[in-house]
Amino acid sequence: MSSYFMGIDTGTSSSKGVIINGECKVIATYEKSHTMSNPKPGFYEHDANKDWWGDFCIISNELLSKSNINPQDIKSIGISALGADCLPVDENCNPLRKAILYGIDSRASEEIEELTNLYGEHKIKQWYGRPLGSSDIMPKILWIKNKEPDVYQKTYKFLTGSSFIVAKLTGNYVVDRFLGLASFNPLYNKKTWEPDPELCNYVCDTSQLAEIKEATDIAGYVSKQASKQTGLAVGTPVITGTDDSGAEAISAGVVESGKMMIQLGSSVYMILGTDKLINDDNLWREEFIVPGLSDISAGTNTAGSLTEWYRDNIFSDILAQEKINDENAYSIMAESISNIPVGSGGLITLPYFAGERTPINDPNSNGLIIGLKLSHTREYLYKSALEGIGYSINQQIKIMESHHEVSIKKIYGVGGGVKNKNWMQIIADILGKTISTPKITLGACYGDAMMAALGVKYDGFNSFSDLSDHIQIGDEYIPNKDNHIKYQYYQNIYEKLYAANKDFMHLLNK
């Protein structure tokens, strides 16, 4: 009897699933798009029943149908979803409101200030290694308590995306150690993994938090009700799972110190494995999914979402043609900048079109395009936007490398952005570092399926290192030295633009 493993990831704009066999070969894939609502400035939400659980059920059924695999042969299921979300549910796991999304949602700025004043900047720094920010769940919970007390009173559990889907599958409320001790910090005691009554007291009740397990621990088994909705066999093991960026890092081989992932999705997320926790006011640090490994990480608010904005608003004629001749608009846009010079003819873009997380941690920042001339065309603007994301990535890598304990040995590029080979070369040239992409670029769902195999200790899968043995390198982008030298000039200007324009940005947001 053959053995197969399913992984399903829920992202910002789509959910994606895969079935792999015991050799980690892909058997079937399926992707389902969904939308993100933006009801107010700084508010970003998902409908958890529709966008998270609904997508999961559709994808699970489609994967089984496409592969023609007997559900009994799916030996375990791995799940990931966008991390640092906040979803209140009742005792029947029914959402009480739309899910508040990760750091892109900046609604809880007053609660961040309230908690900082309550505990003091020194204590916050001890807990987080940086100031409290929009990527933390504690102020999101407090926002619900302060602004939606009726919802708060009805809340049985505060969940994140992976916790919600696992609960729908198994009836058990769990969160992995990576998310629990980082995103919910400091609500859990880091030694016991139990909710801390004293620290929870101001924000929520200890009973409202999920149980912490390792990402590859068995969280439970598919229930009869979930089986009817998903097509999966009753009793199939479900691992705890983790957040999408962590799972994507595993899919690329970030399982030891010095290995780094740059995830180009709707936003950018960067994870660098480190031997110990390293504090920095501008970045984040956590104990990573891999036991014994820490990480230093960073995240922007735009990447693919900015290229989508350009497609929909600046290259709308190409998008219209896509519907007629079925030629991908993004591919045409990527090709259109092939002859645009390094630095886009003196254009620099600050890609803060949705505020920004690291390294400036300013939800009230704005996008900026500087250097415009009558000679510039939309192709110059577009390449400048791609370069702007590259400058942001490089700025954060430079901050990481400023810590003497940090060493970057290998960089993996993952996510939908790696399909744009011109963009990948631009980033490599800006960084002055080689970027490798995995041969299988499915991303987080592939990491989920691999971790599912590890969770049930399938033959030969005993550690995360065993998983990395199955990961092969696809493309490599080697930096052009001349381009890198030219980009250093623009990088220097880029890093000064935010400080020079911060006050004007904030005035425009009033």
C-alpha cells in the first residue's frame, strides 16, 4: 500500500495544496484564490470560514480527485497559514468576527502604546528584543477587548490561522511553539509552555489560549464531520502545523544556522537561522520551528501586492489583453523592463504603499517615488518598484549582518516572485549575493507535506535534516559585480529617504 502526505497552506491572496509521496515527489497540486478585505485604513481581514476553512475543504477534495488517491492512503496532513493573525471563536469554533491579519493590520496602535506604558519599554525589550509592534497578537487581543467587548465576552479561544484549521479538522485547539512563544509573546511561560496567569490577566483569560505543541506533533485526527467536508478519511493524523513563512523556509532547506529564506509573496518575509536569539530594535527574533534553532527575521508589507497594483492600475491594458490572448500580464511586464538601466534612470521607490513593518516599523509611512522626469515611462516606474523591494531586502540584510554573531552562508529565494527571473537577478545584483531557488517552488504547502511525513516518522524521516536531503536546487542568480557597484549608490540614497520624508508622510495621513 502506497503512502502519501498532504500539505495545505493559507496565504494572503490564495491557498495552495499538494500531495507528495514517500520520496517527496509531487503527485498533485491545487490552488484557490481569495480576497483580503480592507474596511478601514490600516484594517486588513479575512473571512475565516470562507477564505481559510472553505479553501481548505475545496483544495483537499480537488487534490484527492486529481490524484485519484484513496483517502486511506493519506498518512498525515500538514497545515500552515499566515501567522500572527487573531481570530476569536466560540465554543463550537465559529468565528465571532473576521480574522485580524498579521503585521499589515495596524489597527491596534493605541493598544501597543497602552501595553508599552503599562509594562515599560525595558520590559517590552526583554520580552521581544525590540519595541512592541503590529505583528504581535497581544495588542490585537486587547483591541478586541477594548473596542469589541461583546465579541470578547463570547470568545472561547483566540486563534491564529493554522490553529483554526486544525481545530476544524480535529476539534483540538493547538498552536505550534514557533507561533505560540513568538506571536503570542509574552502570554505563555517559555519554560512550561503554559499560559502565564499574571501576564494574561490584563489581556485575556488563560483558558482563551490554545495548547502549545511542536509543529510536527500530532494535534489530533480528522473527525467525522471534517471528513464529510474535506473528503479525508476519518482518523487521519493532523500535525500542529505552523505559519506560512516558517513552512516555506522548511521547504527551502532552512534547517540550520546560516541558511536564509527570502520569501517573495504578497509581502516579503525573511528568515535567517541563528545559533541564539539576537535582539535588534528594527527586526524580529524567535525560537524557530526546528528544535534548538533560533532565527532573526524581517517582513515588509508589500512585494507581490505592489506588482499587482502596477498590473491593475498602470498596466491595465496588458491585463485586459491577458483575458483575450491568455498571455500572462506579469510575464509581459517582466519582459518590458529588460532594457531599463540599473537605477531606473535615477528613479527610487520607497515601497511603503501599505505602511511598513521592518525595518522602520511605521504603519503610517507612505509610498514614495522620487526622481521623476518627463523621459520616464511606466517601464521605468515598474523597474524602480522592483528595485525598491530589493533595496528594502538589502537594508535589512545589512542590519542582520551588523551583528557579529550572524553569518549568512546560503540564501534561498521562494514564493511567487521567483517566477520573475528579471526581479530575482535585480535582487541578487543589489545584495551582491547569490540567490538559489529550490527545484520545487510550491512553497509552504510543500513544507507542510514534508513536515506531515516527519510528524508520523515515516520511513527515513526522523529529523528536519532528513527533510532537507530531499530538497534540490533549481535556478541560481549570481550577482553582476558592475551592477552591484552601481546599486550601492542608489542603496545609499534609498536608506536616507524615509528619515527625510517621515514627517511629511505623517502629515498626509492626518
